[in-house]
Amino acid sequence: MNKTLPIERAMRRCLFAFQLLALLAVCLPLPAVSAANGEAVRDVTIRGTILDETGQPLPGATVTVTGSSAGTVSDIDGNFSLTVPDDATLVVSFIGYATQTIQVGNQTEFTIQMTPDETSLTEVLVVGYGTQEKRDVTGAVSSVKGTAIQNLPVSGAAQALQGRAAGVNVVRNGGAPGNQGSIRIRGTGTLNNADPLIIIDGVPGGNLNDVNPNNIESIEILKDASASAIYGTRAANGVVIVTTKRGDFDQPLKFELNGYTGVSNAIKTIDVLEAPDLALLKRERYTNDGLAINPIWENPAYQTQQTNWQEELLGQGTTQNVDLTLTGGNKNSSFMLSGGYFEEKGMITNSNFRRLSFRLNSDHKINDRFKIGQNLQLVSIDQVSPNTLSAQTGVLWSAIRFHPGLPVQNPDGSYSSSQISGEFGDINNPIFTQENLDNNNTSHKLLGNVQAEYELLEGLKVRANFGLEGAISDGSNFNIIVNDQIRANPRNSLSRSYNEYYSVLAEYFVSYDKVFADLHKVNFVGGYTTQTFNSDGFSASKLDFIDESFDQRFLDVGQTLNSINGGKSYDALASYFGRVAYDYDERYLVTATFRSDGSSKFAPGNRWGYFPAFSLGWRVSEEDFFQNIGFISNLKVTGGWGSLGNQNVPGLQYLALISSGRRYSFGGNQTVGAAQTRIPNLNITWESAQMTNFGLDIGFLENRLLANFNYFIKNTKDMLIAPPTIGSIGTAQIPNQNIGELRNQGLEMELLFRETKGKLFYSVSGNASFIQNEVTQLADGNFIGSRLYGRSSQELSRTYEGFPIASFYGWRADGIYQSNEEIQSDANIANDPRRTAGLIQPGDVRFIDLNNDGLIDETDREVIGNPHPKVVYGLNAELGYGNFDLSLFFLGNAGFDIYNADRMQGIDPTYPFNMYAETINRWTGQGSTNEIPRMTTKRDNLNHRTSDMFLERGDFFRLKNMVLGYTLPEMLTSRIGVTRARFYVTGQNVFILTGYSGMDPELGYTDGNLQLNADFAQYPQARSWTIGTTITF
């Protein structure tokens, strides 16, 4: 009997437990304000002046009262006035300065001088299974505060993270609503799954797209082995730790309403031929080839420009967001309750992303030693995405190529069609395609945990963390009958998929934090954790629906079963871990980490992996000999080494696979039976990554200027790849083997300068990463191919030893033949039979014979480009003046190539489609051009094969975000019962500087990690403008 609870029952029980905690958090009474010893509270009016460190008035400083909603803001002369209880505690704060706490007592006049905030050194960073002060961290950790990404018009935190931390590259895979892109930390570390481990409020798992960015307190990125080794087998690609906001103890109820709305539009479209020029060039290609012109190109009805298909497809999108947050607490409990709704409707019709989110976080002090807390996140997502990654039927690809002499719809209301003539190509009307798209994916997710902490002795705590992640996903796709388009579909169909997933986490660990003799600071954490992963799903497809109405699109209505599939999986992970950090006299730092992981994915003899790491630090600025160096206020050097693992690979490859439904020839008759379809690999094990890191932290001008540098070398070993096969082995699949190696190395830098002068505050920060990627070993020096492009199945990318992953691979072009004399004298084709047969003509492309055999063939290809940026950087500027604030965030990539496959086909006249407008400047005779080949229907020279002719530099610099805000004066908001009211305008993708000729240089991956920055006419990113407000009560 299976004793495992069904997922629904298990999730119901866990949800019930979370609901009880939620009820407890909300129902606990808030504290009343009372005087000590029962004495009556007396209200007094206090006045004061707030000064900066130079004695100048500081306008805009916030003055609040602990345990009350009362508060004010200093005026332009730094003055404030407030009525408070005589036992009140004031909290004075301003950006860039240390927060001060002041008891009122009998005093009614105050002069408060603020001091610069040095929290950049003393701030607490969230690391694995605990926290550390930044000054004590010896590993490479970057931190992004929630305030930096708040109210950006993005669907998820991954998009907001782009460009904000050194060594972290968020590769956008187009601009479709809800597309979060791919996160790469310190380069692409494997040919397999290179995504980092995501941890949300202590639970490994989840998705950054599920988290409302406005709920985030901070995001820490653990980049080197010393920082991330405590997560062992899942840390080889880095770790992203998300911490969401919480309430505070003794905090009065605070209600915050935040909302914004805006519109988005296309930044750029591709210039294509208008109808008259298209007909001209189509006729010319027949004339050049000595062929009769097809009459359709002489018909004036199709030489009149009617439609710009890209403008028809790329309309105006909209974005809307509303967040409601309630926080509060008394001396024993605190909570944060939040609900949010986000919707993005894309520029392309029927493309959208909707997220409904709910979050409850609470903390409770049972007594002085015992604390519990919980986090609960519920998310419902609905997403519709068009096909924009196909060079056969992609909707944007089609819009670029559909005939411009056809209307969107005919006078009778029907959609225009290429059925008029095969000369117009086998492309369906893109507006018809998108209007009839019925492709919907929904998911309902739960992520939560309950934590308990008990302090056994001073500094010695035992902790437990129990977490649950669950998801129910449902997808549907309905294809209608199509008779009046050239790509007809005679039978309608419905496909449905359903999947349940849940993961259960249990962690038990102990921590010890103690300072001995004011010199020796010791921090230890160690424990045991288990996590299970369960999924169960099925899919089905039926054909022949009599009624295509939306309310009839159910599987039962279909008449013919097309397919049905299903399966389930189970994985488990058990781990022991420990970390000790030692600090001697705040000068010498040592951190040592160890983790042992056992995974069910591998054979019993290979299930356990061991991952050690260590790092050292020296705070040079604390040495006596350094005290006279006044302009350097902080200097720390670090170094470390460690080993990490990657288990993000298909499991159970150590087992043979036997499948039924195989056909045999037995006794002269065909028989159906079972056969082995996969050979086992008993030795398969983890991928491992060994990383060395050297760091430098330095502060100048009393830490107003801060800099951080890290140099790293990361070697991935035992990389799992499918080896090449030689000879015939039947149909059995060869399992992956641990035979690949890869190296990433580079330099990261982060800079921050901030200053406050009176009522003016400004800061400038920047980060940059210089990373080199190289495959150092594959199987016997072979290569790994990637996805082919287009109708002619062009190969764009290969992965070779000695080159980066996904390098562009093809021929070298050397201009265009201008005359027959050049063709006859060209040594590149001296032995090429096409030359003597007259198949190469003036106006064709000259290709380089790399192996000097006088022939242009497959052996003349080589690596022609690198899709990985040499530099990824971000720049951020913030300015505050009085009640105004301005933020500018710039993003850039440099030193990488894009293969413009869409242009390769877009200027190819051998296809029956519309072409890029630049083809009007084609070769027409000697000296006319050396860039665009002649018009022809023939492919004798394969002018538009994969070559560096279509390779472009992808460098770009864009103003990614711009936010301008204004906070209403306190004297106005206090009259209407509002604590704070801010209004803002946000721009996304405001402008871009790039030499790339395509729609957008941020293209992303098109075949896992094996193909990057190839232009398939992906969904482009949009320029958006939003207006919003944040009101606090």
C-alpha cells in the first residue's frame, strides 16, 4: 500500500497550518501607549532643528515616534515641530545618515546633528543559514536592496536584478510578458542547466517570477565557493537568496497602498520593402536568371502599398499593478500582510501575463528564549505567449515577410491570404494567426515555511525550519481549422497538460555566536537537511471538434484521440553542513565551510558528494601602522578556494531503460514487444566546480567612496555530456558521461559614491564584470552542435574545445565578385567545379578557402564569433532635493557578437517572401556594392549561407530605468490623515545606443546554453511609461 499522502491532501494540511499562524499573527493585540508605573501620559509640543555633519540645515529628514503613527519631516531650514507624549522616543532618519533614537523626557527644544551612515560596512548580509556583518564577510557576496527595484514595471525580480550586481548577468530571452530571462552568475558554468539556486525566505526552490518585487527586502547573491559551498551540490551556478519584508515589534499598524499604470510601445521595427519595390526586385531576379517573369509580379493590384505588418502586429501594451500592505506588531508578535495584482498586456495581441499574489510573514516571541516565525506565499499566474522563436511560423518573423500589398482584411471581413499565389510564400496572415491564438498556461503555487529558534545558552541556539513548495500547472492549446490560409489546417485539435509538483523541506541546525576576551569572535552554524521533490503529470490531445466555440473547447468534445501521455518522478536530497567563521581583533578573518550531499539521482556508490571551502581575510585598515593614512578609511583583502556541485541533470541515468511498443521480426512475422532503449551508466555522478577567489574592499573619504574588486577562476569538471557514437548500436540511447571541462575566469568591480550637502543628496554607483568563458575538454576533441535555423536548416553555433560555449560557426566572406575576371582568377575556387560550370556569377559572394584546397565546401568553416559579452556593466545615479527624487539606471554590454539570422534570410531573394528594405541597394553591376548580393532565384553559390557576412557587434548602452518622484509635504498630508504620499513617473527602456541593425540586441538563449544571441525575430523589448503613487496611512 502506498502510504504517501496525495498532493491535494498534503497541501491542504500544510495550508491549514499556515492559516492558523496567519490568524494568530493578525489577531494578537497591538500595544496600547501607557506611561510607566501607571502614570498619566501628557502630550507636549516639541520643536527642533536637524543639521548635517557640517552644521548646515538638513531638510527632508524624517522624525517619527516609536509605537505611534505620528511623524513629520524637517522643512527647508531643517526645522520641525511635533506633538508627542512626554514619554515618547523619537526616531530621526535621512538617506545617507545614521538613524538616531532620542528620548523626549522633559526636553521640548532639540538640536540634532546627523552623522554619515557607515552601514555599508556594518550592514548585515543574509548568507547561507544565517547572517554576517559585511565587514566580516570573506566570500564574494553582492547585495541588492529592495528599495532599488521597487515599483519598476517588471513582472518579476529577475528582470529587476538585471545589471545591478557585478558578476550577475540576467540574459533577457526577448520581451514577451512574463519572460524573466536566464540568470548567469560568473558566466555560463555548464552545458547543462546553469541556473542558480533560488532561496526564498529560507526555502530552496521557487521562482523569482513568483515574488512580488515590492515585497522584497533584499537580494543577496553568493558568487564564490566560500560563500555558497554551504549549499553544496546545488551551488555550482551560484545562489540567490531573497528575503521579503516583515513587520517590526512594537510597531503601530501601518497601511500602505501602492499602484501604477502605464503603456508600452515598440522601440524599433525592421525596414522592409514596400509593395512597388518588392515587385521590382522579384521581376529582376527572374530577368537575371533568364527566366520568364511570373505574371503576379506584373499585376498592378499587388504593387500598391497597403499594410505595414509590423505596425499592425506591434500595437500598444499596458501595465497595471496594485499592492496593499499591512504591517504592525506588539512586544510579542509582528506581521506583514500583503496582496498584489500585476498585469502586463504585451504589444502583440493575445500576449499577456497576470499574477495575483498574497503574502503573510509573522514573528512571535513565545518567551525570552523561544521564537517562532512563518512565511507564506500564494501565487496564481496566467500567461499567454505567442510563437516568436520559429523561422517557419513565428508571428513576428511572418510580419516582417508577409506581402505588403495585401490588406489585413478583405472588404468582406475575411483575412487576406498568400493563397493568391505561391510566389507570396507559405506564410499565414500574422494578424489572423495571433487573433486566433488560444494558448494559455496557468499555475497556482504555494511556498511557505515555519521556523523555530530556541536559545539554550547565551549565543547558542538550536533551530528548525520546515518548508513546503507546491505547484499545480495547467496548459491548453487549441488549433482551429484553417482553410483560407496557405498553411492550412484541415483538422482542429486541443492539447491539454496538467502537472502537480511539491517539495518538502526539513532542516535542523545549531548556531553559536560568541566573543571571547574582546578579541576572539567565533560564529558557527551546522546541521542536517533533507528535501524531497515530487511531480506527477499527464497530457492529452484530441482532434475533430464539431464546434469550435470557446465554451466547447474541452477534450470530451473532440471526436478522435490523438495522444495521451503521463508520468511521475521523485528525487530526494540529504545533507550535512557546517560553517565556522573566526575573527581575531577585527583584523584577521577565517571562514571554513563543509557540506556533504547525498542524491537519489545517482547510483548508490556515487550518491554522496563532499564540498569543502575556506577563505581568509585581513582588515589592513585596523592595523596600527595604517592609522595615519587618512584618505583610506577601510581596506580589506580576502582570498579563498572551494569545491561546489551541480545536480541539475536528468536523474536515474545509472539504470537501463526498457520501453514497450517496440517492433521485432520474429519467425518471419512482425511482433510488438519490449526492448532496451537506454544503456546504463553506473559511474555517472555530480558535475563539480572548483573556484578560487581574491577580493579587495576599500573605502575612501570616510567611506563616502567605496570600491570592491574580485578576481576569480572557476573550473567546471566532470561536466555531463552525451559522447559521440561510432558505428551502429541500434536505437538504444547513450547516457551522459562525466567527460567535459569548462573554465570561467574574470574580474568584478563595484563602486559607490554618496554625498549629502544640505537639502541635496546624491549617489553614483556602478558595477562591471569582465568574464572569459572557455570549453577546455570535450569527448575526443569533438564538438557539440545546436539548433538549426530556418527552411534551409542552417547551422549557426557549435561548442568546441578551446572556444566559448555556443560560438558562432560558419564561413568567412570576402565581399562580392564584381566581374567574371575576378571569378576566373580567384584562388579560393581554383579547383571548384562550379567555377568551370559557370554557376558562380558576378554579384555572388566571395568565400575564403580556409584549407587552401581550391574548393569552398564544409571544411572551410571555422569559429567566426563569440556571443558572450566581454563586459557587462550597470550604472546607477540617485538625486534627492527637498521633496523631489530622481533615479537613473543604465545597463550595458560590450564585446560580443550577434548572429543576425533574420537578416540572413531577410535579404535572400531565393525565398518567396518580402525582404529587408536594404536589398534595394543590391548588386546591379560592377562597382555598385560590395555588401548585398545580386537578385537571383538560384542557390548555386549559397550566397546566404551561415557566414560572417551576417555577424554584427551587439554592444549596447541603454537607459533601462528612470524614476522621477515627488513626496507631498507633511504639512499637507497630515491634514488628510496620511503619513506619507509620493507620486512618481517611471520610464523603462527609455533609450538605447547600439550599432546593431536588428530590433533589439538583448536576444538571449534559443537552445539551452548551446545557442546564444542568435536573432530569430524574437519578441522585442518595449519602451514603457508608467505613473504611480505610494500612500502610507
